[in-house]
Amino acid sequence: MTHAPVIAAVDGSEHSLVALEWARAAAVRHGTELLIAHVLPDEAQLYAGRRASLHDASEPEEYADPVNDRIRALLGSSGGELPAGVRYESLEGSVPEAMRVIGAEAMMLVMGSRGRGGFASLLLGSNSRAVASSAPCPVVVVPHAERAAGAEKEESAGRVVLGLHASETPDDVLAFAFAEAAARGTAVQVVSAYVIPPVPTMVVDAPFVVIPPEGLPEEGEDAVPAEVEMLRSQTERLAPFRTLYPDVRVEQAAVPGDPAGRLVTASRSAALIVVGRHHPRRTALSLQIGSVAHAVLHHAHGPVAVVPTLTDDA
């Protein structure tokens, strides 16, 4: 349990309301506060600046915020369990900058994949992409209905799927995935992909098999050396987290092909996909998002958590 809140970024759009519901449930699962944050529209920010500059006491102190009012009413009438505490904040500035500032205190920041102003054809809105690329906390992007329509299970029933490069993924990414699985009472499915020269009998798009630790293959006639080595690397890397979370069941999969494509496929039946933001060798101040996280954010059929490097030694 942590005192850091779950933050829901809302703008009144249907996409953000789906994200709000996801954030509400996350705050309840983790036993923490829900902070609902809304960036005021440009006209409200201009009004506030004008009133402050003119010192006009006859003008109302605050600009009406219909989004905030609507969110309060919806949350109060939803019927779902509410977290121990719920706060509302109206923010000024651009959405990415406001979320970067408020995200410094968050366990996670949850937002929809498209906002009110996005084009219908967009898979991922510009604000969602910018926040996922730069926020100082894990960012969960919840897809809009058209993308989630292909999901095979109810969101709460699926596993937490962790995209893992055993030698490069920071510990913060693994810690987030295990903590989320523990809060849900579900398994962590660890997926790593490897590249091998194509052969006529290899079917890259075939469903992959998940393996419990006791079922790891030994190198032999029927074992692919790259798969055996990757599963062994996974096992070694996962050992400390198995110790920290003994009640979390772990499934391992080492598969040929593109890692982003494999994670997008897994997202059809997952509660959450967890990926690192970027390659750890990039500088900590880099705002660039990695190619795998970028592709999964654009195409996943369920929620995606993009986790930055949060600690100096990660």
C-alpha cells in the first residue's frame, strides 16, 4: 500500500470517462486516494489571467468549470465503490506540462487514448502520447471502445502481461507489473521475443505457449537454443520479484518474432500490458519513447502501462 494517489486525467470526453472508471477501480485495489485532474480550457485560463491582471473584484472569482461539475456528478451516481479519498483539481497550462507537474506525486496517471479534440481516425491522441513519453510516473493509457472491442475477456479477469528484455528492462517496470498483479490477485505473464533466421516450418504468428518455472525446457533435440537461453535469463531476472511477491503466479513465454506484435496479440485477453518507456541507456531526461512502447500504445486492445525509470539504480 502506498500514500501516492492514482491520478485520472479527464477532459469530459467519453474516452476520459472510461479512463476515470479504470482509475477509480485501481485506487480501490491499491487502497489509495483518487485524484481527478482536469486542465482548464483555453478560455477559462484566459479569463483567470484577465481577472488577475485587471484586479476586477466585480468579476466572479472562478470561471465555471462544467467538466469538473459533470465528473463530480457522474462519480457520485456511478454506484461503484469509491476510494478512501477523492480529490478534484483544475489545472492551467498545456495538458502534457500540467500532467508532468502533477504526476510527480502519483502512483500512476491514467488517461484515455483519445481526447475530446482528437480525430476519429487516430489510434492515439497527441496528449496521450506526450504524457506517456514524459510523465515522471507510470502512465496507463486506456483505449477507446473501437480498439477494445477485440478483447476476449472482461478486463478484470485477465493477466498482467509484462514485456521483458531480461538484460535491459529496468527493475521499476517489473516492480509495477508484480504490484499490479498482486493487487488484482492474478498472474504475471512474462513475454520476451527473440529473432532467429526464418525457416519454412516456423510460424511466427502462431499462438505462443506460456510455461511455468517447473516446465522450462532443457536444451536438446526439440529445444530452440535461443528460446532456452531466453527462458533461463527470464527466470534469473524474475527470481527477486518471485521472492517479494510469493503469491503472484508467474507464466513465462519466449517467442520468435516482433515483441510489440506479440504484446498487442496478448492484449486481447490481458487486464494490463506493462512495458518500459525507453531503452535504459538513453539519458534520464530523454523524452523519447521506445519503439516497442510506441507500437503497443498505438495498437493494443486493452490498457497499457508505460513505466519510466523511477529510481537512480534501476
